[in-house]
Amino acid sequence: MDTSLWPAEWPHDSPDTAMSIPEAHATMQRHLGCNITECGRKRAARDVLVDGGRVLEQHPARRDGEPNGPSRGSEGM
């Protein structure tokens, strides 16, 4: 996505005030095509939803191809 075409300070910059959970949901829908690392508004919305327990924080897969965290059946090892 070419972020150089975005108008300055709109609408992809981080918001000045905290979003509510409904605002965060709407923002995530409006910014569906945005990259979370480039769009401060989408990142702020995601943070609100993670903090509110509405979305689980996702971690990238490890480079060796193994998923993050314990695998099924590994409890108690």
C-alpha cells in the first residue's frame, strides 16, 4: 500500500483520544485493507480490542515452521 498518497494526519494516524470498543470495531472494518504496521488508527483499534478481550493478540509463526506456544498433547511434559 502506498502510504505517500494519504492526506497528512487523516485518517490513518493514531487517534488523539481513546476509542470505545464499538468505535474500534468500526475502525477495523473501515481499515480492513490497511497494514497494521503502517496504519496507526488500525493499530490503535486492534489494541483496544485486544485489551478489551474481544480479539486475541496474534503472534507471527516462528521461522522454523513451528507454531508459537505449546502444541496439543504437550501439557505436563
